[in-house]
Amino acid sequence: MEELTISSSETITDSLNWTLACKKDDIPENGGACVLINGEQIAIYNFKKRNEWYATQNLCPHKQQMALSRGMIGSAGDEPKVACPFHKKTFSLKSGACLSGDDYQIKTYPVKVEGESVFLAMI
């Protein structure tokens, strides 16, 4: 079993309520895809280069577009990030903070991978 943390301030524990989001093969390596859970679009990222998984809201707060799952992922130093494909605003995949110097924030979700399944904690 592989468990991953998406935020340096929180530790994933078994006390969270996990929701099956998708299969590992549904998310491209070093990219993202969108899932719909409880009416909310969630972007899930398979950051294969770092051997890490992340999840954020799919809505880019800059122009209110459902686009983050199609953004480019990379790193700013040790910080994993995603760039909106339209306006290149970048966000931390760990904290959700905007790394472009703007006052935006995105929601992040804990991710757990078990076997071939990807689970999210909808906190």
C-alpha cells in the first residue's frame, strides 16, 4: 500500500473518510485528469517524476475556469506545482497557495493509492 501526503501540515491517517476516485490508469503519468465527486470537480495528478499523487479543486480561481486538471505540473525548487493552462497562474500542489505572487488559493485533498485504486479524503 502506498500512502501520500499532499500538505506538509497534515498527515494522512486511517481516520479519514476515503472515497474511491478512479483507477491509477485513469490518470496520465506526469499529468492530471478530472473526476466528479459529490458534484465537485477534482483534479488528480500523478506526479510520476516525484513518485507522488496530489489532488486539488479543478476550478482555477483567476478566471473561474474548470481547467487545472489540464495544467502542466512541475516543481519550483522542492515545491510541486500546477500551472493553469490558460493564464499560467501556478499553485502549490501541497498547500494550494498561488506561487505567481497573486492572492489566490486552491483547495487541496489528501490522496491515497491502494493497489490500482486512487482514493481521496473529501475534507
